[in-house]
Amino acid sequence: MLSLVVLDRDGVINQDSATYIRSPEEWIPIPGSLEAIARLNAANIKVMVVTNQSGLARGFFDEATLTAIHQKMAQALAAVGGHVDGVFFCPHHPDDHCDCRKPKTGLFEQIAAKHGDLTDVPVIGDKLSDLEAGLAVGGQPILVRTGQGEETLAAGIPEGVIVYDDLSTAVDALLKIE
């Protein structure tokens, strides 16, 4: 039985930006994404968000701003009867070679320590790094075509990755499996 789903943030839940989401005002949900999370919640499935946020290390925004962005996400979810059970973020620059920046699995290991084995857990993202991290922890990587999904698909994805148009259609499919 499905009990946990891991989501990327930018490009999956909200619109992505080549210049980073730098303020709560720039955080704009993708149509249907918030309702999809609420459907997971209604099915008693925990929802974790794992997101690379190198904009912190680059000085584009500070941690208080990131917190405000996540508060806006929480408020928008609450308005449709949804919530996320945890937000895990990597604040590092890609050149920092940390263990938490996807495709590394440090943030996923934190989730596993609290919520158990991630084998076969859906990991939904729009970038190759999301898919690779999902594979590395034994999860089921799912690519959505929103955000950078089309570019990721065109560049080639690992075998066994499932592809859906957006988070809403991915959640619909996951709930049918239930």
C-alpha cells in the first residue's frame, strides 16, 4: 500500500524559473498541483518535498525568504484542504559537492530515517537529478512534463521511469493503483 510520495518543488508543484524563485510573489502553483497533493493527503499518503535551492548559496535569497515561500505554499495548500508533511532542501551551490544536492541522496536518507525504507516510493520530478536520486534510493522515479520535464525527456531518461503530463495526472494514476 502506498504510504509516501516524494515531490520536487520547482517545476512540479509550482512554476519554475531560469532565474530562480526568489520571493513568495514568484511562487505560482502549477494548475492542479495543489489539489493533487490534497488528494494524496485524503488517501492518507504522506507527501515530502525535496528541493535543491542553490539560490541560497548564490545569494539570490536568504533562508527567511525561502521560509516565506514555503509558508505561501503551505497556505495555498491549506486553502484546498492539503498539506505537505515535510520540506527538505539543499542550500548548497553545485560546486560545494555536498551529499544533499540531488542527484545525491542525503535528503532522501533523512526522510528514510524518519519514515522508513524508500523502496518503490514514487519520486516525482521534472529534472534528471530528481529521477537519478529516486533510482539511487530504490524509489519509483516519475517524470512530469511540466517545468523542465519536456527538456529532460528529450535528452533521454533512465529505463523504468514513468512519464505523466503533470502532477495531477501522476497522482490520479498513483491513486488508481491503490
